[in-house]
Amino acid sequence: MDERQKDLLKEIVETYIKTIKPVGSKGLCDKFNLSSATIRNEMAFLEQLGYLEKNHVSSGRIPSEKGYKYYVENLMKPKELNGEEMLKLQTIFHNQELQISDTIQECMQIISEITNYTSVVLGKSSKENTLRQVSIVPLDHNQVIALVCTDKGVVENKTFKIPANIYIDELVKTSEIINKMLIGTPIVEVSERLELEIKPIISKRIKQYEAVYEIFYDAFNDFTKNTTNVFFSGKSNMLKQPEYDNVEEVKNIISKFEDDKLIKNIESKSDGINVYIGNETEFDSNVTVVKTHYNLNGEEGTIAIVGPKRMEYDKVFGLLEYINKELEKRKNE
């Protein structure tokens, strides 16, 4: 493509993103000071290269997946945040009381509101976590909470109703033994070591050791089942997009968001901001996924924005660039 064709493609992509209408030659003539015939020829050339597609119901063209990809990689400039957007995000980053995971989740919630797209945060799989601490928190009515914390900052809890013949101090004593012997153990190995190493010890010290053992076994077993820590914000935002104006499309995208395997495909390990359009996403052929990987103070994962292929790429990139810069600042503090 020459410079004029690049400028033309850029204008068509950005016009279609704003108007959701196929772009015809008439509206481009004045913009480029060219005849209608010249514009049509250039559009036909861009279509031949695979960057544009002809809409079936009009003479206008719309960007293809290849066209969007070229636009993102070669023509687009990330959009700077306005004052209000920056203030909202800065307020969260300056809140030192928030853990990294909470900071990221709250930021992505705001980004969902700003963009009207769906935000996803994928924390590290529990399989990649090691045990940092297990705690017992007494509640009323013969209930306790078992808290399991990992080195990646993941915290899981489960509430148990304890039988009358079990004393809370026996549970606390068992948690102390586990903390002493199993700290640093990969979460997926804890249940096995609980059986082989902890159970023989508590069988000599605690009367109702079988019941006590089951409580801790259930707590760790539930933890390992939660193989991916997923946070969504604005899941229903996709349904507001014109692309989802019929029942079948709505059912399809909702089922995708409920599919753990497909959500797992969103995970990223690449540095920088990466865009996957349509079939590239391994999620849904009608969406774009823009994502980036973070790794800060032992916590790592993926943050992603899911929207239609007709996404405001410049805005999304600008927001994710800002998030990455703020996380980098936090890393150096």
C-alpha cells in the first residue's frame, strides 16, 4: 500500500468503528479531495488485498479481520486518557491499603465502565501457588472458617460446621502443625502430604483426628479445584453492542463467558499489549481480545478487554498502556 491507501484504510476503519455503517466512496471524496471513481478504485484495491470486505446490503465496505489487524499494528495511535478517566484510575493506584489483585480488579471495573466492554482478570492457576499459611477463624454457632493463603497472594476460604465432639483448639493446633511442616509446598501436593505426614501426627495428639483431618482435606481439595482465579467486570456490556442484536448471538456469547476452558484461553504470558481479532482469539470469532501480562511482587496474571471486532482500539490501548505504566511504578517503589 502507498501512503494514500494507508490513510484511506485508516479513515474507513475509524469511521466504521464510530458509525457501525458500511463506508461508501461518497463520504470520502471531500475528505481526500479525490473523485468518486478514484476512491472506488482504491477501495477495490484494498478489498483485493483483503483489508476490506464488501457489505451485502450496501455498496459500502467494512474492515476485515486483516484490515483491523493492519490498522492496529501500523496505523493506530493509542488515545490519551482524559482528566476524569485518569483521576479515577489514579485514585485506585494511590490507595496503598489495596492489595495488587484488588487494585487491578478495581481498575478493570472502571475500564469496563469507560469502554462499555467486558474486562477479565485471570490470576495465576492455583496449581502454580505454594502454601503460605492456613488459618482457622472461629465463628458463632459451632462454625469456623478455614483460610488458605498462597505465596501469590491468593486467599480461599471455606466455612465448616464443626461437630460437637471437636474443639476449636484442636483445629488451631492442627493448623499450626500444617504451617510448621508444609509451608512452601505446591498447593497440588498439599493433600497428599496431609495424608502421609500430617495425619499420622495428629492421630497421636487429637482424639477426633479423622474428623479434624477431613476439615482440612476438604479445604485444600476445594482450593485445588479452583484452577483459575477469574474476575469479570461488565460481562453484560457485550450484550449492549449492535453485533448482539439477536437471541442466538446473545446465547452464544453468554455460553462462552461461562466456559472455563475458553476463558483459560484468554491467559497471556507475553510482554506488552497484544491484540487477537476474531478467529485469532480462540474464544469467539466475532470478538476482539486485547490483553497484557502482569507480574508484580510475586503476583502475576492476565488482564484483558473483550469487545466486538469493531472496537475502539486506540482507547483500549491507551487505557492498558496507562495500567502497565502504573504497575511498573508500583514495582519500583
